[in-house]
Amino acid sequence: MSWKFSVSHSLPLFLLLFLYSFPLISTQHNDDPTFRTMHDFSGYPVDKSSYTFTPSNSSSLSVDIQALQKQIDELSTFSDTPAPSVTRILYTENDVLARRYVKNLMGLAGLSVTEDVVGNIFGRWDGYEPELTAVATGSHIDAIPYSGKYDGVVGVLGAIEAINALKRSGFKPKRSLEIILFTSEEPTRFGIGCLGSRLLAGGEALAEALKTTVDGQNISFLEAARSAGYARDEDDLSSVFLKNDSYSAFVELHIEQAPILEEEGISIGVVTNIAAPASIKVDFEGNGGHAGGVLMPDRNDAGLAAAELMLAIEKHVTESGSLDTVGTVGILELYPGAINSIPSKAHLQIDVRDIEESFRNAVINKIHKAAKSIAKKRKVTLSEFKIINQDPPAHSNGSLIKAVVDASDELNLTYKYMISRAYHDSLFMARISPMGMIFIPCYKGYSHKPEEYASPQDIENGVKVLALTMAKLSLR
């Protein structure tokens, strides 16, 4: 049954007059049996506030997947590296061009577009009760070097298509619907992940730190932002901050970045928790020397201290008592970096995660103790053990989980409750709004590499679930 109102010319005149008078009828008549009969006959919501989705009308959601796939492909051409890879770094020329592309699509979808001083972009479809807090969705479009074209992008371009699908269906939102393109979810340029959403969540310390933050070429954050057309006349970034409950709900569509959904043949992942990382920098300093001239008993090898710590990290993570604890040494640098020179310094950067903060923090404490013990045993100096960030994990809101599940059921799509071990902008939006996430399968779980891929059918399924979820949330 279509959501659009149409009247047959063969209907009696009194019935035509009755149907056309619906908008003038008070909702107090909803208990009248005749009124209910005519309401059911028309298939059109007389009282917008009472309108709910059912499997029969959700089936009329139409996603233009060919157009959406074309947009994903076109956006991937704004890249610093050749196809099939995508490299799109914050505030670079291709980042600015990609932003312009997305803003144009928002405009074509009939959304009002605004930006804040760091480049978070907002596209809003006003509801018929615009004074209510909006329902938000969105993700990011920046891409680490030599990555793929779906990470984040599906949640931005897919959100625009979700609104287009709702408009084509004739749906009218009660609460406004808003799409957010978050600035710099990836930490590539300034070493800060989820920069835009952190600031939206009221990151006062970050706002202050960004005044003096520079990239690898010694270009300051503010200088880079101004080159892209942002933060023109102000160093104070606090205008970005949003108040708690600025949105009634936030839900993000994203590729899974893991192989579970694909391997199990499940269409939708319903995210219940997001694990948050703690990032740690460690430096060992020893004595260098010629690789042939210094005997093994006489060495103070910083590289071996680093190697031993890496094994200790694996031990403490696997023995944490939680299956969800993971630890990774993603960066290991040895100095001076010559094959015939004993390392005089070793630098490590460590990522530790869990959906429960207590397990993760207990592992961090054990790693610190291990680093001190190893330094003492190997007669090197632990010159730095610094926790760069230690974000709390986030838990999806129960009512949003239910909305995603209900949408999946109504669309006859299989679903699975999941944990997100990768973090997303949703992690920080959860600080100011009820939060939920929708995952779709991706090929072999590949992400952050050119082989990253989500099928058109899986994208279409995700967009439909997102559209239906947002519609449900907008009517509350």
C-alpha cells in the first residue's frame, strides 16, 4: 500500500468530501468507529503524530542503489592516490573538494546545509514539529592513506539516500532529521581520531590543545583549517560544542570492518557496545654500539626491551579475563635504525581496547609494571610511558537498539547483536545523545585498504534500515 494519498474518481461525492476533510478533523475523533474505518480505507494518516510504520507500507521504501553506488564511486575520485585506493586527508585540496561534493548532494536532497568552525557539516530536513530535538545520523568521509571507498562514506552518502527514499515514499517527519558529516574521524594528520565529534561532545581540553597542535610538516591545525575555509576569524573552538540532549537520537550506518556478518550470511549488525581505545607511547633508552664490537652480556639493547614488552602485552591482554580485550603495538621504531648498530632507543605506540573500561585499564596497569620490570632487567631506561588518550567505551541506547531491530524485522532482514571493536564518531555522540549503530557486511572484513568492499545489495539493505529507523525515531 502506498503512503501517498490518492482518491479514485469513482468514489461517491460524500466520500470524496469526507476524505478531503481529514486534515480538518480533530484527533479526538480517532475513537469513532466510522472514522477508524475511513482512516483504514484511505491508508493515509489523519493524525500525523499517530502515524507508525507497518510492514505493508515499509515495503514501499525505494532506494536508488545505482545512483548511490555512482556517488560512492565519484567521491572516491577525490583522492591523493590512484584508484582503487583512496587517500583523503583532513583539510587537503581533495578533502575540500569531497566536502563540496557532499554539500551539493545535501542541497539536491532539499536539506538546509550549515557548517561549524572546524568543518562539521550539517544537512537538515525540517520536521512538522521543528521545535523538537532532531534525530541525527552521519559519519565521515576522510580516508587514511591507501584505504578504500566505503569506510564512513556509506554512512554519509547512504544517509542522504535514506532521506531521499523517505521523501519519495511521501513520509513526513515529526522531528527534524539531520545528517552530520564529521570532520576527521581518522587520526591521520594531527594524531587525533574523531576530532569533529570529540569537539561536538564538548572536548574543552582538545579545543585548547588544537590552538598549538601541528602536523608532520609543522603546519598548525588552525592554519590548516583556515586554508580549507574554516576558523577564519577565531581561535576559540568552543562554538562547536553541543549541549547534552541536543539530539533525541543519533544512529550511524557503517560497514562492519570485520568478517562476522559476511561469514554468517547475516544482513544487519545491531551494535550494542563500542569498545574505546587507550593509546600509549613508550620509550626505552639504552646504549648503542657496533653490532660486532659489543658482546651480548655487555649490551643494553633498547630494541630487545621493546620486543619483550610486546610479548608481555600479548600475555596480559589474553589473560585479562575478557574475550573482548585486544592489544596492538602498531608502531615500533628503533634508533639509529641501521642493521649493524645496536638500538640505542626504541619507541612503541600501543592500542588497548575493551568494551568494559575496568578490564582495559587493568591491562594498562600491568603493561606499565611490565615495562618498568623489563627496563630494570635489561639495564635500560624507561624514559616515557605516556597514556595519550583513555576514552570510555559507549553503550547503545536500548530504545535505539529496538528501533533498528524492529526496522530489520519489518524489512524481513536477518540481524545479529554485535560489538564494535573499531571506534566511530558514535562513541562521542553517545556523550550528548542516545546512540545506536547499524552495521552491514563487508567483503572478508577488509577495511582501511583498497580491497574494502560492500555489495550494492548490502548497502541498500543498510540504507533501508537506516531510513526506517530514523522515521520511527522522528515520530516519537
